[in-house]
Amino acid sequence: MNPLVRFFKVKLYTALFLLVLMLVIGVLGFRVISDYSWIDALYMTVITITTVGYGEVQPLDANAKLFTIFLILSSVVVLGYAITVITEYILSKNNFEEQKQRKMQKRIDGFSDHIIICGYGRNGKQAAKKLLAYGKTFVIIEKNKELMDKSQTDEIPFVLGNANEDEILIQAGIARANTLITALPNDADNLFVVLSARQMKANLTIISRASQETSYQKLKLAGADNVILPDRIGGDHMASLVVVPDLIEFIDNLAIVGKSNINIEEVPIEKLYNASSIKTIKDLDLRRKTGCTVIGYKDVNGEYIVNPEADQSLVPDSKIIVLGKPEQIQKLNSLYDIG
């Protein structure tokens, strides 16, 4: 919590405590001095503190009048203090939110080649968690302020608004982003975001969530590079646990959630050597240098080769997928300065 807001909260609680204290003193005073009933004492205290000016329950003697004068003067001070504190607290909270958003926007304006996540529901949170573990720069767009306030940390930059609006996408830095993930719960909203994003940046990588299989082709036609159907993936995974349980369990145990414990890494060829002179997997000799094994190759057309041959040529703009123990993957990343 911001120190300024915390300071005003302390002052607010102090003001409320003083008001309650004045009420208690007033009730007890009228009860003891004028022998009022509890209801009459409360009534006299409230009209005195608020200076409403209604008539007395019964005529006051000299002691009761002196007590009433004390209560009026004290309540003026306490009420004045309470009103001042409450006003300052409201204004400071509004100013803090504005300052926080301006600071957040300034931070986002400095991003480039970042990822935009539209929607911070279940799928959006999972995507953010994975990207955070990998140290990737990303921005979240979410229109539900309560959801963001509940989940917000200083580590996660966000834009409050509807991802369907071009202005919000611009605030999230879509012109400088390299990837957009739209994980909104409604397929129509995801479709609109994909259309808008593709129109705003032609070379943007777009990944969309879909609830219905009928939406898959529509999202692809709208410009999504990949469309994920979480329900279908979940069903396939559960069925696979019945058909090939040991294989699926082995795959599940391949950690790919953080840089410190990953078992699989995707490496661009340009990171491994100067691609002006073509080399093969055998030439790299990654097994001897790092302990990692090459289990896949992705060519420039996006085609995958599983368990490629040792004489597979590694051309520019292609990638290899390697498997190894976490320490072997770390050695690979360190040796070739893979960020």
C-alpha cells in the first residue's frame, strides 16, 4: 500500500475513533448529570454534536448546560477534523490511482517486442504466470477493475479497459509488440480483437482462445496464427491418461515452467553459430558440449522434423528443439548466451 494512503487511513481511523468517543462521552454525561434515559441521552448527544438545534428533552440545570457547551465546542473541533480527513483521504486516493496509472503507462510506453494479453481470467492468468517465469515482458488488458485490484502486483503492468477498443490496444503498445494473446471468455470478443489487431499490425503474432470448435476457422480467417481450444485440449489429455498413461505422465514431468528447471528448450539457429556458413546437427556437437539432445527441427516454412538426422542442415531462420536435464539446459543457455 502506498505510504500516503496508509497515512491518511490512520488519520481517518483516528477521526472515527474521536467521533465515537464524543458520542460515548455525551451519552454518559447526559445520563449521569441530567438523569436522562439511555434513549433520551443518545438523542440529546446526537442533536448536540450535529448542532441540529432541536428542543431539549427536559430543561437543563447549570451543570447540564456547562456540559452541553463543552460537548458542542468539542464536537465542532472533532467534526471539522473528521470532515477534513475524509476529504483529504478521498482526494489522495483518487490522485494516487491517477499517479499509479500514469506511472504504469509510462512504463508500458518504454516496452518493445513485448506480449499483450487480452483478458485476465483463468487462461490469461496461466499465460501471465508462464511468461513471468520466463522473464518475458508483457502487458495485460482487463476491463474488470476489481479483478485487477485483487490480482495486481507491481510486477504486472496492465491497461484498464476493453480490448475491443483500438485506443486500449494502442495504450498497450500494439505498434511495438511482437505477440498478442487474446484469452477473453467470449469467442465473438476474441474474433473482434483478432481483426482489430491484425489490421493495426500486419506482422504481429496472434494467439487466440476459442470456446467453440466452430469458432476455430473464423479466428484463423480473421488473422489468428494459432487458435487454442482449452476444453478440447483438456479432454484429449484426460483420454490420453487412459490410453497411454505412462507416456503422458513422462511428458507432464518435463518441466517447462521456469528458466531454473526447464527440460526442453527451443533455440534459433542464429544463436548457435554464424549461419552464413551452413552447419549440421553433427557439426554443432551439442551432446558433447552441453549434454543436451536434439529431438526436433523446425524449418523456415514452419514444418517440424521429429528426431532429425545428424546430417540435417541447419539453415538460417530455422530452430532446433533440445531435451536435457535442467543443468544441461542451463549450460546450453550459458554457453550460447541464450536469453
